[in-house]
Amino acid sequence: MKELFLAAAVWLHLIATFMWIGGIAFILFIAIPSGKQVMGTDAGKLMSVISKRFTMFANYSIATLVVTGTAISVIEIWNPNNADFGTKWIITLATKHVLVLSMIIIHFYRMWSSPNSAVNSLSDSLAPANRF
């Protein structure tokens, strides 16, 4: 049963990684250049809409990565076959966590500081409309 849970957690972890990192790569290498090529100066409007939609998927991916990463770590730490992780494994894992934490901080900083962010557009849509 533990192996099935571990396999599901690893699968979800990989899917969340693909959604987040793959989405960033898609936006940087396909959506932005294509938007500029087709729409010219109006590409910013397209990127605003794409960013709002992608932010939701990025947030879910980050939450999934945190939950599944924690579950995988707990399972692997208590695995008797992994009693001696070694210094290289610890350094690699610590480096990965620093990089991922940096990406999460950048993501949420950009999300909350941007005037066109999904957070701001959500609060604008919930605010009563000014009808005067």
C-alpha cells in the first residue's frame, strides 16, 4: 500500500512540475514571441490574459509540489533502505529546495506586486461596480 501511495505522490509531483515549469517555458518561448509577431504592440493585452489564466495553474502546481514533496520525503526518510543518504544527496536536495523556494518567492512576489495580476483582477471583479 505504501508503494502505491508513493507512486501516486511521485506521479502527481511530476505532473505539477511539468505544469509549472512547462508553462513558464511555453510563455517565454512560444506565447510572448508569437504574440509580439502577430499582435505587435497589442501583445500586452494577450499576455495579461494568459498570465491571469496561468497564475491559477501555477498556484495549484506549487501547492501540489509542496504537499507531494513533503509526503515523498516523509516516506523516503522512514524507508530502511535509505538509512544512509550521504552528504551528496543532502547537498543536492538542499540545493533543489533553495532553487524551488526562490522560484516560489519570485512567483508570488510578481503575482501580488503586478497591477494586472490575477489577485488584483479577482479583487476588482468582487468589488461592487461603480454605476454612477
